[in-house]
Amino acid sequence: MTLAQRLQADMTAAMRSGDVLTRDTLRMVIAAAHNAEVAARRPLTDDELVGVLTKEAKTRRESVEAYEAIGRTDLADKERAEVQVIATYLPAQLTEDEIATLVADAIAATGASSARDMGKVMGRLSPSIKGRADGKVVSGMVAQALARIDLAGHDHGGAGGA
């Protein structure tokens, strides 16, 4: 069963059981997937569908922050619940330690030595983190790791050149 078929079957099951939250969330996700299919002019692969799901979850997480900032905890709770529904269809999320290991491996593989190499490292990481980690978190970890390398390089280079 493809991911699209699973979403459709689960939406039908939610309709039958009266699970309004799951039904409405899956309807929105399926509509977003349909729009992506129309734009691509072909059916989406499961990987592309995971991308749509990731985007939908990210949008809702951003909405949670916005609603909490204005004191609308009722709306924030609804968005949080929708994120939980969507998360059941996403690959298992990477832990911070797993991300740190992937970052270190990508830096080593690309030979990155400064913040200028950020794009190279992120390009190497993107396929392995897609749908499994928040890109903003990963890019922050990459930036920190590259800054440490850059500082270490300048400390040694400055002392040796004097």
C-alpha cells in the first residue's frame, strides 16, 4: 500500500468512526498532496508525499508559535493535535545525537572547514534528513560545528604564522 493509499484509507476510517480531527487533518493533507500532483503533472512518489507531509507539519508548528504568541491556546492546541496526526505518517524523527553524527560525517565527507562550506554540507545532509529532522535545527547544528572548526583553524593558523 502506498502512502497516498494509506492516507485515503485512514481518512475513510476516520469518517466512519467519527474522528473529526483525523478526518479534517487528512483531508487537508490529501488536498495539499493533490495540489502538488497537479503542479508536478504526475502522481507523487512516497518520498515526495513525505515532503508534502513535512511541509504541512512545519506550517502547523509555525501556527502553534503564532497562536501562543497572541494567547490563543485553544487554536494552538488544535494545531498541535493536527501535527500529531501528520507525524504518524512521517518517518521516525532523528535524535539530536543522530543528527550530530550525520553532521560530523557530512563535514568530514565534504572536507568543510569554514562557514563558507555550509551549502556543501547541507547539500550532502539533505537527502538523509528529509522528513526526519527540522531543517532549521540541522542547519543550526551545522553552523555551530563549522564555527568550531573555523575557530580551531584560526587559533592554530594564527599561532603558527606569527
